[in-house]
Amino acid sequence: MVDKPLTKVRDLTPNSKQVNVLSKVLSVGEPKEVMGKFGDPRKVCEAVVGDDSAVITLSLWNEQIGTIAKDEVILVDNGYVSLVRGHMRLNVGRYGNLSKSTEAIGEVNSSLDMSQQEFESERRSYGGGFRDRGSGGYGGRYSGGGGGSGGSRERSDSYKRY
């Protein structure tokens, strides 16, 4: 069935790619229309899925919506994790596959929700480094509160002078 070992939900990280996750569907939300990266309207629906280790929010896009229901056991084959406003989302993606499974899953551990943790440092590492060269202070956006942005502005002003 699966050529790669299964990954437990609690072992997913913001950098997880090409993972196979067997989980039980706890809930399926209502579809919403959002604008894609290129201005195209897309539909997204969020479902909460989990195994005996934890739960996570699964994003279903367009044709994936309506293919799963509460209490079904599903397999995300070749999935990946993305960050949505700093929170992890499991995705099937273009190269992945979502299917129903006949395998049984025991008690789901809903006390650990992997999508509740915020990964602000991950955003900073993607946004700060290469993009703020010459932009005059892009990094200040991610520098956090408490006076940290003031120092960032001073540094970006000094970059502008040279």
C-alpha cells in the first residue's frame, strides 16, 4: 500500500515533506472561497484529523473537498506541512494522494493539537535573511515587539546611507 513508513501526527514539523500519515477524521469544516497566489479564486476546507499521538488541521483544496467524512480513517500519501499564519497545516498537494483506509485507528489523542503551536521563528527564518537585503527594513516587520523594531529601523536607515 505505502512505500514509505507512516509518520505520526506528533512527529510532523513545519518542514515535513513527503510524509505518509494515517489518521481518523474528527471534523470537517465548511468550504470557503479564498484568493490564490495569482488572484484566482480557490475553495478550501479544513478538517481536523488525528491518530493516537496528536491531531492536526488538514487543508482540503478544490476537488478534495467532500471526499472525506467524520469518523473515516484516511491516508495522506506523499503529503507535506505548510504554515498558515504561523500554524501548521497538513496538505495533500499536487503530488500527493488522499484515500480512505480500512485500517483501524485506536483512541485519538486530541489533547495535543499540532496546529495550535505557533512557529513565528520559522517565518522569520524564511522572511528575514535573503529578502531584506537592500529593501531598507523588511526585517523590521518580523523583529517582534518590545522595542526591537526601533533598533531594526536604525540599522535599515544605516543600510540606506551606504
